[in-house]
Amino acid sequence: MTSPGTLAVRSLGVQIGARWIVHDVSFDARPGDITAVIGPNGAGKTTLFEGVVGLRAVQAGSISIDGRPLRAFADFARTFAFLPDAGILPPEASVHTLVEHAISRSARPVALKRLREALAIDPLLSKLAGVLSRGEHQRVALFSTLALGRPVIVLDEPFSTFDPLQLRGVLSIVREIAAESTAVLASIHQLSDAQKVADRFLILVDGKKLAFGDLSSLRSAAGEGPVSLEDVFVSLLEGASRAS
Amino acid sequence: MRRELAIALRAPVTWLVAAVAALLVGHGFVLACDLFSASSRSALASTLQSREMDPLPGIVRPTLGGVGLAAALLGPLVAARPLSMEKERGTYGALCLAEGSVLRVMANKATAAVLAAGLLLIPSMVLLFAYRAVGGHLDLLETSVALGGEVLRLLVVVAAALAGAAWTRTLAQAATVGIAASLTSWAIDAAEGFAALAWLGGASTWSIERQLVPFGRGLMPVGPSLWLLTAAGTGFGLAWAGGSFVQRAEKKIRASLGVLVAGALVMTSAGPVRRAYDWTEGGRASLPPAVVEGLRSIPGRIELDVYLDREDSRRRQAEADTFQKLVLARPDVTIHMPLDRQERPAEAERGEGYGRIVVRASGGVRETRSTSRRELTTLIFEAAGRSLPDWSQPSYRGFPVVIEGARRGFLVALAYGAIPLAFLLIGLRLSQRRTVR
């Protein structure tokens, strides 16, 4: 039995050419939870996200929310807000224009004032996106995604450009947004960041699910030794490599 | 929409392209003015010659020729950009999710692309306005019709570029597709003159230029308008299909084929629609008003069998004048060219039947060897058992004008300097803050 608003991904498979980039991946993302997708480079995180949000054709499995399978693009658009990895905001547009655009597309009320404060958007409003620093750019991109107010927010590498001080504020607002009945799914390269922010973890290796669960269940799966997420990750990865 | 407009109109490349297009258009305009002035010098001395000084073919068409060139070669670059850059920047999918519909994204991108490509029309409008300001004559309605043709061409170019952008990943690929579409139309037109392209001769009805010919003559044609609008609609449809996210690739291909087939069917049906409205000054593209009324009142079909070779100058002249005017009055008139079925020119055989024009109307038949407009029209009425109505027509007096000295200097400065420079300055102003960090 899943809680209302839960995203359920079952046996998902994405094939590019003859190769399965994502194979037989299943997990749930519950409202209020942040699920971190972690894995080595080339594990298929971005392809998994693109498949889940409906931007890439999937060859196997199903994606549903509240038990309703998502089929048409409009279903996906009603469900997901997506922040792509390495996406570049239009440098010709002002931050004000981008912020207004995101707000105008908001599906439900979001604590916009709090979001603007936490991401320090207001000082950037008069600037063009093309003159923003990487951190500023990522703050605006994150705002544009979070402000959409969709039930599931999918963030592909959202935190890599922030300095530790900025990261603290950003993680806190992502937590707050998740607490507003939103399921957050994020790929996070820095395992220390993932451990700080996420409730559950999906470990992906070579397009396959290696483990899924909260930290304590992953610790159990990895054995007695590991304490941090990084230790768990390394231990599980080594175990998988020995097994193969 | 502001987001899309910013992408289209705050990009330096948009204004650079507009400046280059302004130079192309301006050069055509200045050459046209000089030629028209040179002809006007001698025409001013003779009333008969001055009637030939028609600014529509003399000034408007050469100026809009520059627009056509700029639209075909530079238009795709500007038109594809709003969508292509979204794809290159990796934000297209996220934008579609945010907007909730691919169709809405495409509509916004298309609007931005049309507005950006619309900049290419501005120099011609400014220059034609300036031509009037320095004493030249232009009729508003017929000039607007000619300009309307270019607007339709731009719509087709934008749609082709947008479809290219939807089916490719980069701006370079999309612009190449858009330019290739324009060049295909030119290649079809060139088929008549180049043996290497002769195999394209059968595709002449698919030429954009051919559809635009009536507009350049001040005629508002129903068929070509529908053809060009459908071509644009097909392009936008292909863009929507190409940019959509579907779970099965076959669905995308089926949708595209459906759009293509539907578009081709409508365009094929629109091609033969010959109804057109003469919006030239004084209705000079038409037969005299009483004759037009009389022709329309003749019951049944009107048919002409023209026994002249395709290359015969008499036939070419009749096609460019008499037959067009007949079709304008009676779009249902049927003109047969029996000799076109022969492979070898019939004139060389010096057969007795060569050169005949057989006229059939309301059961009557007449025959002549003249291609004169009045002779043929008279025979149509005779065959129908009627007398020729009043042949009088308001005479077109012509508008010779010699533009020289300071007035020419003003136009030259506008064409080669002020307009291109204005585009560059606006582009610089709109995009300068991008470089400040």
C-alpha cells in the first residue's frame, strides 16, 4: 500500500540503440521525502530521470502516481517539474522574466516569498541570465523548477555549483518544499550532501538498481562496518563488483 | 511569451541578420530607383511611354526581391533560433513540462520566430515609404498585396525552419534544413533554364516563387494564398510532431506523415483554384469592367485551344497578358495547349494548323491566328452570340519620376546607412548587458 501522491516506478527500462541504459529499475518516491539517486558516472541517472519525467521513451516498465499510470505528455507535465543537469537558462532573458514565467506556470500555491529569500533571487532580478555566475544561475534555475509547484520535483545534479554556505540555505528550502506534500527526486554526486538532505537513496550502477531504501536499511544491506553513506556506497559497489 | 521574445529579439545575431538583410533590400531598392529614374527621363517627354512607368514592377518588385533573397538565405537562421537554442542549452524538455504542452511551446516559439523574421520586412517598408516621401508614387493597396506575398513567404520560411529545429539538435542543422527548403524552391524555378535540373520541371507547382507571382502583380489570388498558408501550416505541424515527446517513435513518424499527406492534399487542391482579385490601381490587370461583367454573364464553359509551341513568343505574350486577364474575369475558362503533348516543336513543321486559336463559348466556335487581347475577347462574345461590351477602361497614366540629387542621396543614405546601422545599434543596445559581469 502506497501513501497518496506517491510516484511508483516499476521495472523501468530505457534502451538506446541495442543497449539498455536503464534496466529493470523500480522505486517509490513519497510526498514529503527526498529521494537521492546516486551512482558512479555513466550509471544512467540522467537517462532514468528523462524516462521518468516523460522526456525519453521507455521501452519497459511503468510510471504511475497514486496508482494512475502516466501515459500522455500532459499527464507527465501535470506531475513533474524537472531541472536538467547542465541546462543553460536563456542568457538573453532577464532573471525577472524567468521568475515571472515560472510563477505564471505554477500549478499550486508555493511559498514563493520564502523561496525567493532562501535562494536570494531578488538581488538578481534586474540582471540578464547571461551575466549570472554559476551559483547565481543555478539558484535561478532551481527557483524556476521549485516554483512550478508540481507534485514531483526531479532535480538532476542540482547542488554541485553551490559553496557550502549557499548549500546550507538551498538544502533547507528543498527540504521545506518537500515537506509541502512534494516528492523530490534528485541525483546528487556529493554523497555527503546526499546524506544531509535525502531520506531515501536509490543506488544505480550500470543502469541497474543496486539498492534502494533509507540509510539504515542500506547499512544493513552493506553489512556491519559502514557508517556514512559514502562507506555504504563503496561497500555495496565493491560487493556488486565481486559478485559480478 | 516575454521569455521567448527575449531569446529571439535580444540576440545579437537577430539584429546582425536584419542589418545584412537591410543592405540586400536597400541595394535592390537603390538599383530599382536608378533604373526607374533613367527610364522616366525619356518617358516624361512622351505620354504614351509614361503609361509604361509602373512603380509596381519598377520599384516594388525589385525591392521585395531583396526581401525574398534575405528571407530564403538568412530567415532560417533567425527563425530556427528560439527553438534550436532551447535544445542546444538542454532546457527544451523542462520548458515543455513547465508549459504543460508541446503545442503551447511551439506556438510561443513560432510567434517569436515570426516576429524576429518579420524584421526582414521592415527595411522594404521604410524604403517604400521613403520613396513616396521623396515624390515617388505607390498605390497603397497593390503595394500591400505585394508585401502580403512576402509575409506569406516569411511564414513558410519560418515554418520550415521551425520544423527543421524540431527534428534536429543544433541551430546549424536547423538552419541548414530551412535554407535547403528555400533552395529547393529556387531549384524548381531554375529547372526551366538548366538542363541538369530539367528533371525538376514536373515539380513546378511546388515552387514558392511561382505561387508568389500574382502577388507581385497586385493580384490577390485565392489558390496561392491557400497554398502558402497550408505550406506554413504543414511546417508548423511537422514542428509540433518533431518536437513532441512520445513513448513510441512510430507514433511520431505516423503523425508527421499524416501532417505531410494532409498538407500535400490541400496544397494540391489549392493549386488549381484560379480565383483572384485585382487590387491593382485602376484595375489595370483586368479587362475593361464592362467586358469583365459580360464575360461573367456568358453561360456555360469558355474554352480556348491554342496551337502555339511553348517557346513561341506570341504564346508567351498571350500567357502574360490576355490569358491572365481572361482567367481573372472567368476563373473557369479552360485553355488547352494541344501542341505541348508533342516532343518536337510543331512550328518547324510549318503545318497549316500552327498558330490557330480556336475559341468555344456557349456552343459557338470561332477561330483566329491573332493573340490580340481585344480580338480574342471579341471572338468569345461572338461565339456566345453576343456583341462585345464597351471596351473603355480608365487609363493608367503611369508615374514616371526622376529621383536625383539630394533626394537620391537621402534614399541611398537610408538604404546603405541609416537602416542597417539602426538595426546594429538596436541589437547592440539590447544585448550589451550580456557582456557585463
